[in-house]
Amino acid sequence: MKRVQLDKDIQPLSEFRANVASMIEKIKTEHRPLVITQHGKSSAVLLDVGDYEQMIDTIELLQEINQARQEIEDGKGTEHEDVIGSLKERLGKA
């Protein structure tokens, strides 16, 4: 997904209503979010479904990385060699 371009990707609700189909097609083909304004203020952001899913996946991954980093800092991590040894034991390759 590309970043919002302030001169191209912001539309008032009235303009969006008048051109819904073409604006949705533009969002899908250009992979750019559309900011919809109401009474001159940002009100909503419209994204392509695939871009939204990718964004959520990225956010979840970053949250997991942050959680893992915090667990390591808290001393809850497991040494690499210990994990490998445990896996070998489970697989009968010790």
C-alpha cells in the first residue's frame, strides 16, 4: 500500500458519493488509500481489501516481535542451543 498523497487522495464525502465506482476502482488498481472528509475534516479512510489484510498482518507481526523482545529482556527467553537440543531429543536424534 502506498502512502496518502495529500493533493490526490483526499475527497469530500459528496465527491465520493458521486463517483463511488470509479474511486473504488482507483483504490484497487493504484493501491492508494482514500481519505474521505466530512464538513472539511478527515472522517474515514478507504483501503483495498488486500492492502488492509497486509497492513493487519504487518501490525500483528510487529506486535509479536515486540512481545518476544520484551520477553527476552525479562529473561524469559530460551537459548538457541537448548531449543535445538530439545528438538533433537523429541525427534530421537540426540
